[in-house]
Amino acid sequence: MHRMLAAALTALAAAVLAVGVALGIVAALDATPKQPNVPLVTFDRTGE
């Protein structure tokens, strides 16, 4: 019975840790500033 309880607690702790890491990653990605969508190189279209 003790092994079953230990296994259940370990699985629960792993699930809680996985959810916490996922929420942390989402929070970190939301905290990064948005990058401007400006091209570094532009080509002039002449003759059209």
C-alpha cells in the first residue's frame, strides 16, 4: 500500500510541476516585447 501511495504522490507532483512549468513558459513568452515587423532590406521597384 505504501508503494501505491508513493507512486500516486509522485505522479501528482510530476503533473503539478508540468503544469507550473507550462504556465511559466507562457508567462515568459507574454512578457517579451513585441518585435516590429519592419523589413531590413527593401528593393525599389522602378520602371513599373
